[in-house]
Amino acid sequence: MTPTQASNLETLGNKLGTAALTTLIRLCPEIRTASDELREAACTAMRAKSRQAIDELLDDGKACPWMAETIFASAVMTLVNAGIKVLRGN
């Protein structure tokens, strides 16, 4: 991987993480009153799912570049789902 590719992947990961956290807060307001431990557990679940979500995003983006925004949104929701499961005890 070239330095440019690594930088691009890091930027993608940061944007994905920011979008996922923003969406989690909007969809799951109970995170605002959750304990620090529960919030950290939700973030840990999201981080654990992030490699798979990014790999799928890249693969799907190569296969269907015209659907990039939808594919990114799907990756965001994959991470959000992992966080919500922890917060709601599912």
C-alpha cells in the first residue's frame, strides 16, 4: 500500500467513524444517559465491526461505483447497528 492509499484509507475510516457516531447519537438517544462503561462497550463493538464494514464498502464500491453514497450509508448503519445492540442489550 502506498502512502497515498494509506492516507486515503485513514480518511475514509475517519469519515465513516464520525458518521457512525453521529448517527448512533441521533438514532439512540439513550447513549446520552448511558454509563461511561456502556458507551465504551458500544464504541468497542463498532470498532470491532469496522474492518468488515470497510472491506465490504471497498469491495462494493469497486463493483458499483455509481452507488458510492448508498454503500457508505450501509457501512455507517452496519457500525451503528453494532453499537445499538450493545446499548439496548440485544
